[in-house]
Amino acid sequence: MRIVQVVHGLPPHERAGTEILTLELSRALQARGHQVTIVARTRAPGREEFSLQEDQEDQEEQDEQYEHGPRIIRIVNNHTWTPAWTPFFRLLYDNPFFHAAFRQLLDRCGADIVHFQHIAHLSAGLIPSVSRLGYPTVLSLHDFFFACHLVQLIDRADQLCPGPQRGERCVACLQDIASAEAIRHRFAFMTQVLQVPRRVIVPSAFLARRMTHEFPFLHNRLQVIAPGLPLSPVAQDRPAQPAGQAAVSDLPVASRSPRQPLRIVYVGALAPHKGPHVLIDALTGIPAARVHASLYGPELASRQAYVDQLRQSAAGLSVHWGGVYDRSELQAILAAHDVLVMPSICEETFSLVTREALQAGLPVIAARHGALPEVVEHGRNGLLFEPENAGDLRHCLRRLLDEPGLLAQLKPDRFVWRDADVYAQEIEQIYEAVQDKPMQRISQPGPLPAGDGRPKLTATRAVSVCLPTYNGAAFITQALASILRQTYQDFELLIVDDGSTDATLDIVQSFCDPRIQVHRNPERLGIPANWNRCLELASGELVCVFHQDDVMQPDNLQRKVQLLRADLTVGFVHSAASPLLDASAPSSSVDWFETATEDGVWAGLEYFRTLLLGGNRVCAPTVLARRHALLEQGGFDPDLGFACDYAMWLKLCVTHQVGFLASPLVGYRWHAGNASHAYQFERGEAEIIEAGRRALRLYHARGPHSAGPALDQAFDALTKLRRWNAALQREKAWLEEQQASWRSVAETQTDLIHELKGWIQELEKGKAWQEEQRANWEKIARQREEQVAHWQAQPRHGQERVWRRLATRLKIVKPGREFPAQEFPAQEFPAKIEPAKVKRDD
């Protein structure tokens, strides 16, 4: 059986558990007689992105027990690409650049099964892409990559995440690298991808439960198969177990008793999610003379501050920093210690090193969560403590120091283990179950091509996607992105601009893809001539003339190419389309698409009659046609600006069969800028009628047809109806225009009436205000008159008082006698009495 294993890395460059298990499984499958190729991503600065290399050093490092190891091909991904049309975040999990190289690799190597072990730093889109090509696919889930962009369900604050909540909880965690929409899209995309593989394998019951919680449709689809381990030197002396069975080891394990100091080992990356700080914190409460800890694992450059703090916290403790170790050294490292500590903050989904420690005879102290309790039995082969609880871990360590016989009581020899061959046999059974054909032996594939091994772009492509453009800046970005994201990649993209004056060419040139060729006409040609210019430049055997404002579904080209290659009598294939209604659209529906509900190949002459008498049902951007068939008809008729495509489909129906796919593989944008709006009424009908006449001439020229005379009569009658219809449509449009005009006048009159009523109300308010002001002024006038009268009366009273005092002083009258009223007129009273003129009688 030809088996391709896909993984995100391999030793010696990458040494984590998934990489090791993939390599060991591949070796075991190769030893069982299968032909195994491992495709692994690698980082190789200085080498071309997405290039392929077959590393001979890897082949030389195969274990001696395997006479012929698996073939290893590495694909370079340094994350240096910066395309303009796809956000960088999207390319981190769905990178179409891998697809073409990977498919060509499959074609060269051949594959009966493609087993995806891990697709980080590759592309999750490889799974549906490979599946569409007919390859049986199997997927292994080793961690939370599909649910969590950060893989471990640990958030940016290094805290355990309760789950993505369909991507909503991821928004806050990833807001610095992507938009909320892009983050939600990742979860939706992964949901679709997980439904593609024929089998999904998980290494633990815990991971099965957790993934089912996040993706409920995986219920009853996940198969738990614990990976097998290569035998340690001690285990190689053990009798072989029956095929397909797990075994309880009865290996002789050296008796362990407390040593001074107790030797603890930690194996894993020095990163927060692995929890080495929990171990350091636990050691701070134990005298350094009683315990010694060794920490083995890489330091991550992105976590250097954490490592520095870790070393600072360990100052004064008996700690050995072992650094990166070679896998061949692991057995010696484990043998030199008494207990392995697994203080993981993240929820471990399997833990290879835990099983290797138990196999080597070491008990394990582990955090009580994730899959660790599935293999570490508290009080039997190890101890469990509460996650992130340094005090509880310290209590476990003190128990080993203070309880005599506890270390010897913890018996790792009861560990249930499985060897690599048993694991390979179960995986082999899965492969056979999902295969569409029986297992067969084949010869070893040949070497990769000379050079760097990258599949080179050929000068001629199978398909030419032509994009004639003119002032299409509003929508062309979406059109280009949809074309470049096709699952079928063997195409060239010819962009022929007809004198755009907006930003169309700037947008086109912002896309960086070797398949794009840009041409600009020296003068404006118009639609038919520009389409024919596309045909002149096209080199593919199949041609699609796409619109600058429409959108392709990802499998559009793939499905149409398959149909055309399956039936050489088909001249063109078209499909259903889904309308993309813009706010500026003249109507809310597009009713001229083909309405058939089943895929099929129709007899050309039968479909010719349907199009001739029923009108055009072929949506131009959905068509994929044979280039030679288009050229045989002389290209698109330059006299028919509106109906040039309709005339072509009629002619092709006379000479070829017609394919149709009922799925809406193209989104047709309906907006005010559609070119067809310029061909309304008689102009458009005249071109449609002329297209039908020219097609009828070809129909008769191809030979006499019994239905010919009846078809001519029907077409003549239809022509009259079409002319009547065009006239009626024009009159209808005039009436609608008049109706709209009168409606506008009526609305204007209504607005004026409302405005006049408003003015009247304002005038009434003004009149009331004036009346109020007049009343106020009249009141003020009365008050003024009263004041004037009052002040006029004041001099007479004053004169009376003066004369009364004066008369009293001069003894003219007796005191108490009233002064005669009005004896002297007020006006005759002197304004001022000079004191010197008053003669006093002393």
C-alpha cells in the first residue's frame, strides 16, 4: 500500500511527541511491507519557499532494525510570504501555496492513503483539496489545533482556556493579529475541514470528549487508538504479544528506594503551559539537600523572559539545567532519576514522555487533568496533584521523602503499554477499511526531479481564466481572490484591461501570483473585441471568460474540468449561478439563469432549440469552453456587443454537446453598473434576433434538419413577439417613468402643503405674540400716565407743606390751624425763597 504521512515536522529538526510518533509509525508500516512517504514541513532560511527537498541525512539516520526506512520529503515554509489578496492570519491555517506543490507530489509518488498527522505550518485546506482528488484521507488529532489557533487552549495570559465557544472567546485572545470576523472564520473553516476525512483518530478518551464538546458532529466519528511505543532496551527481551492486543508489562524493574537527595526529572519545553515554574515553586519548601531536580528541554526564544525568571526563582535550589537532549539519550536520563514530574498547566492530550518514563520504570507525579490520569494511577504507578497547585505537588514530593516504601510501592511495571508494531497493525486496518480498492504492492517511486525539487510552473496551463476589465475597481478584488483560491490550480490568469481610468490596474498589480499576466490594450476595443483579445492571448486548452465583478466558488474550475475531460464531445460546460444583489440593482431578482435541477450533458441541437426559442439561459461567467471550439467559430461576433456571448453559445450547440452543473458555482453580481443595462429595449432585442438568425444559418449549413422549416417559422413568429415585447417594454418604462415623475410631483406638492401649513402655524403664533406685546405696551402706557399724574401732583403738596412751615415760623397763623387750601395757585409760588429776604421778628 502506498501511504503518505503528512506532519508539521520531523526529527532531527523538530522533536516533539507528534513528530516522533509519526516517524515511528511510518517506520513500523514500512517494516510491514508498505511504501511510506513522509511529507514534513521544515524551516530552512535561504531556501525557496514551498520548495521540496529529499534530505539524504534523514535516510541515513534510520534505525538499523529497518532495512529500508520511509522516504522523507520536506517542504519549506519560512513564513516569508506576504500576498496582497489574502490576510496573513488566513494563510497561517489555510495556505493555497501548498496545494499545487502537494498535489503534484502525490501524482509523482502515488498514494493509496493520505494520513494527515498534523497540518500546523502547512494548510488545513490540504485535507479537502486532496479528498476532492479522490484520495482516501485519514486525520489524527494530537492536540487542539483545530479548535485553538494557539494549539494548547492556553490564552495570551498563559491561563487555561475553557474552550473557543465557536470562535467567540478567541476574538479577545487574538485581537492583536486578526479581526473578529477573520477569527470567527477560522473556527467555521476548521468545522468544515473536520467533516472531510473518512476516519478521525484521537490518542486518548479525554481528547475524544473534548473535541466532541467543541465539535458535536464528531460524536461517534472519533476512534480512540493509543499510539504504540518503540521498545526500550529492557523491553526488547520481553516475549512478543499477540497481534492487535495491548499488554500489561511484567518487565523486571529495579527496586527503587528513597535516595538522598531524591532525584526528580522534568522533560519538556521551558514554557509556561508546561508548568516548570510550578515544580520550582514546589521545591522552594523542601531543603535543597533532600531533593535534586533536573530540567531537560528547549528554551523558546519567544519566552526568554519566562526562562530568566525561572532560573532566578531556582537560585539556591539544587537544580540542573539539562537543556536540549538527543532522543537516544532519553533512556539514560530517565535511568539516572527516581521520579518524573509532569506539572502541565495545559491539558495534555497524550504525553509520550509519561509513557516512556513508566516503561523505563519511573513513577510519575502528574497534574490531575487532561489525559494524564488515563495512564497515571494515583497510588499505583504514580501520584496526582491539583493542577497549578505547587503546595499539593510539594506534598506529593514530601510523601516520597517521608513515607518509607512508597517509592517502591509505586509500580510502573503495571503500566499498560503497546509497541509500535501493534499500533501500526491497527492503523493498517483503518487504511484498508477506508480504501476504495484492494491493497497492492507497487514498486518504489523514483527520485525527485533535479534541482530544489519544487514543481516548476509550466509555460502552458490546462486552463486559461480570462478577465477582461474596464473600470472595475469596485469589485475586482473579490473576483481575483476567488479565482486564485480555486481548488484546481493548473491555470493561468490573463487580465486584459481595456483602458481603465480608475484604480483597476493598481489593484491588479497589488496581487503577487506567478499565474497572473496583465495586458493593456493601447486603445479602447469594447466588449466583443476585448474578449477576442483574451482568446488570442490564452494558451490553455480550456478557456473561461470571467467577469470583473463576479465571484467563483472554490470548486468551480475543478468540477468543470472534470466534466470536460470525462466527455470529449462536450464543447462547453456551464453551471447555475447565485445572484449577488447590490443596493443599486434595478430589480430584486435575476430570472434568466438556467433552472435545471440536475447535472447532465445535453444534446447540442436540442439545447440549441431551447436557447433559440426560450432565450439565453447561459450565464457567461459560468462557462468553461474548449478554446479550439471558440476559435472555430471565429471568436465572439464583434457586431453584437450585447449578444456576442449568446451567439457563441448557440453556435457551439450546433457543433457540440453541452454540459451543465446544477450547483451555483459562480456568484453573479447584479448592480446598476452591469453592461447589459445599456442595451435595453429595441437595441438589445435587435442584437438577440440577429444572433438567432446567424446561428440559424449555421444550423442549416450543417445539414438539412427535419425540424428546420418549423424552427424557422417559430423563430419568425418569436421575432415579431420580441419586437412587440421590446416596444411594450419601452412603453412600460415610459409609463413607469411618468408614474414616477407624477409621484414625485405629488410628493413635492404634499411636502409644499406641509411646509405651508407650518408657515401658517408660525404666522398664527406671530400674530398671538403681537397681540400679547400690544397688550403689554398698553399696560405700560397706562402705568406711565399714572406716574405722570402722580408726579404732577407732587409740587402742589410740596408748596402746601412749605407755606405751612413758613406761616408757622412767621406766626401768620396759629399752630394747629390749617392752612387755607388753594390760597395761592401753585404756579405763582416762587420756585425758590431766598432766606435773606425773609424778615424775622425777633
